[in-house]
Amino acid sequence: MQTTAGNCTFQEDQRRNNDAKINEMIGKVAKNFSSVTVVDASKAICDQGICSVGDGVNSIYYHDDNHLTNKGSDLVVSKILQQGKF
């Protein structure tokens, strides 16, 4: 069950600080395997430096500070499909 998100946002830099180690590992993989396409999935939820925890109406994007809800995952997959080379 998802509850109303309201108008909650946070700075993208805050999210990126949490992802630094993960991004470092992804960078190493991409460097060693030229067939890997890296997609910045945060662009599905963050815009112009501000990230939303929900759509402000009836969907939230995060279960907690590190796990997406189904709606958040749908947004990220959509961004991956748009930017990926499949």
C-alpha cells in the first residue's frame, strides 16, 4: 500500500553522497567492459538538482532511503529503457 507523498523533496547531492561507493563500483565495471552502458537512473526522480520522494499526489518513490517502491522502480526502468542501447 502506498500513501500520499505530499510535496517532499531533497537535494540531489544528498542522494549522490549515499551512492558514491556504488557509483565507484559501477565505474570500474564500465571501464573493464566496453559493452556495458551506464545510465544515470536518478534522472528519473531528480530534476535540476532536486529529487522528489513522490509525485505529490498519491505515489511515493522510496520505501526507505535506499529502496524504491514499485512506482519509483517503474520510473527508473523507463529511464533505463530510454537511454540504453538494446
